[in-house]
Amino acid sequence: MTELANQAQTLLALHSDPKLLKVVNVWDAISARVVSEVEGVTALATASHSIAAAYGYADGENIPVELMIEAVGGIVAATDLPVTADLEAGYGNPRETTLRAIGVGVVGCNLEDQMKPINEAVNAVEAVLDAAQQEGIDFVLNARTDAFIKAGDKPHDEVLADAIERGRAYLATGAPVVFVPGKVSEDDIKAFVDAWGPQKLTLIGAPGSVPLARMEELGVARVSFGPFSQSVALMALQDLTTDIVAGGGLPADFRVLN
């Protein structure tokens, strides 16, 4: 078995383990190296928003796909851990974009449905899985539904039902997990786990989210942090700059990480 196939199986096993998989999203080689060196980190995830921002692009597939894949490849090269990539909605061609990502060593991805008609969203899931089958790996497709973040004024029970229906469709197509970003309550998590089973739901950690220990108890497979990890790093940089402008200097606990 190839190293890539081994990494894919490792990533899949991390999602099916009852222990919550915690991934801190990275955006370049140095952030990947720093995060992967922390004891207990078992996998890395990229953040499309953060990579785009690093190159001066707005999120939402505005960065050229070639540049995004190049950045993801640099992240893969910086670590021995399995890497899952945020491929947004597939940059117009989910199958081809997945093949490109696998080509640089990626063994999983997020794929947004952007609340397109469900048959179109299912077709995109099929395209990603077809690409993975062609390459002979157990690719970990984290099929994302935007039902919560695009809910608008829709009643919550309808939003929840829509997300459950879409998740069922993606799981039935072969996706191992479903990603529901947005403000998700403990009751919502219970409804998802009841509908899909344990270790099928992935979430984003945001201010006010259900605590990680409780997510694990409820059967969540994975939690990631999207662009928030980059925001924390940029806040630290801005705070340092503020201190220096005011006549201060490096913090007392400063250490070289690169």
C-alpha cells in the first residue's frame, strides 16, 4: 500500500474513533509546521479563507485554483501528518480539483454544497468520490452543508430538517462525514447524531460553541476552527505591533518557532 493510501486510512480512522478529532486549520508551511509539532496533534486541515487572505484574495473561490493547490502542496510538504484540504465548492470542477489535491498529497477535503439543488450537490459529492476511487485511496470527504450559515429568516426546525436531509443524501452517496458549520446547539447535535449515527458529524469551533468535551460525549467526529486560528495569530501580531509602537518590545515568553 502506498504512503498516501496509508495516510488516508489513518485520517479515516481518526474520524471514526469515538475520541473527538481536533484539527487546527493552517494556511502555509510555517503554520503547518508549528501546529504539527504540538504534542497530541494527529492531522491538519487547511482553511480556504486563510489561504486566500494570505495571498490577498477574498474567500469564496476568488483565489485561482492553481494557487490554492500550490499552497496546499506546501502545507503537505511541511508535515508528516495526514492533511485534509478545504476545497470550497470545487472551483467549478470538483472532480478535477480533487485529483489535483490528491496529486499534492491531500487525503481528505471539505466540499461546500452552497445550498445548491440537492441533486447538484449529490453529483458534486459523487465526483469527488469518483476521483478518489480512481486514485485508489479512502479519501475522507467532509461533505459540507451550508443550511445553517445560509438560513436567513427560515424557521429553525426547517433549517435543521434541511441539513439532516442533505447530510443523509451525502452519506448515502458515500461521504464518510458531514460538516455543518454555523451556530449549532447541543439539541441540534443530538438531532444530527440521532439521524446519521455517531462519528458522522463534524463541526466548527467558534465563540459560544458547545464545549469540545461535550461534543465528544455526544458523538461528534471532528471539530475544526476554519479562519479563526489565523485570526488568533494575526491578533497576536497586531497586539505586538501596538506594544512596540507604544515603546515596548517582545513579550517575556517569546520563543523562536520557525
